[in-house]
Amino acid sequence: MIRRPPRSTPLYSSAASDVYKRQVVGRGGMIKPIESGTYEINESMIKDLNNSKASLHASSLGGLIASEIGKEHGIPSFIVDPVVVDELEPYSRLTGIPEISKESIFHALNAKSVAQKLAEEIGIKYEDLRLIVVHLGGGISVGAHRYGRVIDVNDGLQGDGPFTPERCGGVTLVPIIKMCFSGKYTQKEMEGFVTKNGGMFAYIGTNSLIEAEKMIMSGNKKASLVVESMAYQVCKEIGSMHVTPVSYTHLRAHETPEHLVCRLLLEKKKKKKK
């Protein structure tokens, strides 16, 4: 289904009537904030996918690759639910610093897809559900889905929420400010702590939970503490989203059902029920 966002002049073309027999779809990246939906790739979007902010995350390559494949084969190209899907409520955006508003950057494609799959399994429309959906991967996002819209979610890329296998989470800001002005780090290095060189990787030298589990099994107490702390922070973020009344909490990991963090979270939930 191709949906048109509710705006009089869309930033990007959203095809609503044409039916294509052959098409190519790529993951949507760091473009301008838009509503959830399927969008045909156009020159305006290509321009946004090539700017400096888009380079912060590999998802921006999805639309560019789809566009090239589409041009090569003479077929239309689309993106679906890019990482900048923005359905936040106004009260979710305030940070306490007027110059900085919270941005909606999260694993929208996966979160929406899993939420809709759950809705099918339990026989209730996604638009009639209240959910907390957790994406566990190199980045971690915890979103409150209310009646088909993600009204609050941690910024899964820019240092918000729990720390992840390779990204820092919410950090006390004064020490960060001191690091920025210490002269020891460049802006690129500081951004690296936030987006790719922080989190579990900064502590134990790997962003792989498979490797972290091997360390734990061999008796590495530091690895055990780091992974337990990450799981704890994810649980804490889930708890914070319960301010919005929900019906279900749904977990989704990149790898397998035996994914370490997913297991830890599920085990904690089971212990609470006893």
C-alpha cells in the first residue's frame, strides 16, 4: 500500500494511483522528516541523501542504490518508512534547551513491520493497538506506538536512550562539554563516540554480542557487567515509555531468537512474573 502523507505539498513524491508491476525498494535514510509511508524516489530525495547529515548512517545508501537500479532497468524506485519517520507528539520534542528539539530518528521500517506482524498474529489492527516496540542491533530504539503512530521514541543515532553495542546512550552533558573543549578530541572523534565507537565497543573492544557472550562464558567479568548494564538500560527505557498506556511490549533483535540481550530482557520479565 502506498500512502500519501497528510501535507498539502509533499517534500517527496508519494505515488497514490499508479500500479507498478516491477519496482525496486531500498531502505530510507537521513532525509527530511516525513510521515510513515512508501515514497517514490525523486531528485529532491537524492539531493538529501547526498548531504553531510545523511552520511551519518549507512541507511542513506538504500535510496541511492534503489534509484540506480531503477534507472538501469527502467523501473520506479521507492523507499519505505525511512529512519526519519516523524510522528512525535509536540510534548515529546521539548528538551529544556529551546535551541534543540528532539528529532525522530529510529529503526522505523523494522519497528513498524514487526508491530504490524504482531497485530496480524493477535488479530487486532495496528491502528487499534498501543505498543512498546524495541529494536536491538548496532543501534537500539524503544518506541511508544499509539494507534498506528510512534508518538515517542529515543533518538537511536545521536546519543539518546540506552547505550548500544557501538553507540553511547544518554550521557551527563557537563562532562561531555568539558571533553569537547579539552583540546584532546576533534568534532569527528566526539561524533564517533556517539555514533560508532561508543557503547559496548568502547568498553570491551567489540560491537558483536556473539563475541561478548563468548567473553562472558570464558569468565570475563567486565564483559558481563557491560552487557548486563546495557540490558538494564534497555529495560529502563521500556519502563519510561509506559507513561503512555500500552497493551504489549514487543522485542525484535537483528540476529537470532537466542540473541544475548534479547534473552536477558526476556529472562528479567519472566523473573518479575514469579
